[in-house]
Amino acid sequence: MSLPFDLRALRVFVTVAEHAGFSAAARELHVAQSAVSQTIANLERQLELRLFHRHERRIALTPEGEALYAHARELLERAEATHLAMRELHGLVKGEVRIGIPSMLGSYYFPPLLMGFKARHPGIRLTVVEAGARRLQSMIAAGELDLGVVIDDEQSRQMERRRLVREEMVVCVPRDHPFAQRRSVSAAEFFQEPLVLFQDGYFHREFVDALSRQTGLVANIAFQSNLIPLTKAIVRQGFGITTFLRRVVDEPGLAAVSFDRPAWLDLSLAWAKGGYLSRAESAFVAFVTEHHETL
């Protein structure tokens, strides 16, 4: 029994749906717009279904198109995984590892691991996706990312994990701040200060929000920024204080002070339970497992 379409037609269809237009899809696929339009027309004719509502300058999926999109995405992902698995039977000469890393870890913890893996497998391409730990966890669950660094807690228990690092979350203040000479700071004292915090979705912000819930205290948020250099500059200039992993507080103008109840954060390399890892990704997991103590 022959199928009414091939994977290339499905790839065109999915690209049009995700870019909401024929022109944008053509640019993404590096083909002529007429070729994209013809492929969709042929697909609709073969299926005897209308897949898109066509408006003057925009298009939208019909209910039938929505149903095909869900199946097509899954089929294309499986086809890509199969192709990758077959190609990698030739060995780890080529391949790609896409890993999601929160910015704090990407800047201060992961460079030695990434460089060490690259030295061992120079033919493998490494792609780093930066996002908050919770966002990375959602991307793995949705199949958008194979590997990522997540918070090792109840919400990540359903994932496969390899422990990476256990690090203390500390209060970060300028050197001339009264807290700088202290051995520890209470949560109540921390929340009385103007705070410079990451936005929602990052473990830095999640830690502060959890501390707020535990103590019943409200954070006095003066600035929100996901940029570590900017956050440090704001703290250095005395416009607020923040909390970082201890290793991040690495400048002469800043001081790291423990909370009076020391706060520890466990972070793990994770992937979907039962999910397929390519040989390159499996090699990366093995390398991290072997060398994570160097973090």
C-alpha cells in the first residue's frame, strides 16, 4: 500500500504551519515560495482535505490541519532519530550534542567539561541552549531538547538524571555592605534589602521564591535581569543585593555570605525517561559522569 505523501512533503507542511506563512517557510527551507505552495496544494489534493485557512497576509491551520500537524511532528521526529541512529553506526566521527544549560552554570561550571569533551571527540558538534532550569525541563518533556541541566528535586524525579554539582546558594553583596563582614545572614534580613533577581523560570529566582514561601516574607524586588554581568554591576554599585551560587561571586568588589541556614542546590544532567539518546549524546553523558567531580 503506497502512502499519499512523503517525509519531504510533511517537512514542508510542518514548516509552513510553524512559520504561519509560505514565504517564511520558503526562506527557512531555502526553496522557492512556488515550490512550497505547490507541495501544500498537492498534499491537500492527495488527502482530499483543506489543511490551511488562507487569509490575505496570513494563514492558519484548519482542524484537519491541526490533526495532521500533531502526527507529522511525531513522525518527523522519529524519522530523524532513526536516521541519526543509523548514521552513527559508523562511529563517533560525526554527530551533534545539543544541551540546555542555565546561564549561571554555562558561564562558571561547564566550560571545562565542554572543552574536555570536544578535545576527546573533535568531530562532534556541541550546541548549547541557554534557558532557565525549569524551562529546560519543559523542553525535554516536550521533546524539544534531548539533554539539559535541571534542579534535582521532586519535579524532575520522572526523568533520567546524573548528578552534576551540589553548590551553596549565598547572599551576594558589595564589599562595603554591612553584611560583607558577617558569617551569615538571616532570610528576614535578606528580604529587607532591595533585591536584584532573575526572572521566573530560573533556579536563582525559584530559590528566592521558595524561601519567600517558607518564611512568609515578601521580596523587595528592585531589579529583574537574567544577565549575570548586569546583576553584578547593580550589586557592586550598591543598588541592591542578590543571591548566587558561591562560585559565581568571584570578583574583588563582591562578597559571598552564607544564609544562617545554609542553602544547598543540587543540579543534574537529565533527559527523558526511556528517551532515545544518540551515540554522541550517550558519550557526552558518560564523559560528564566520569568528570563531573572536576566542576
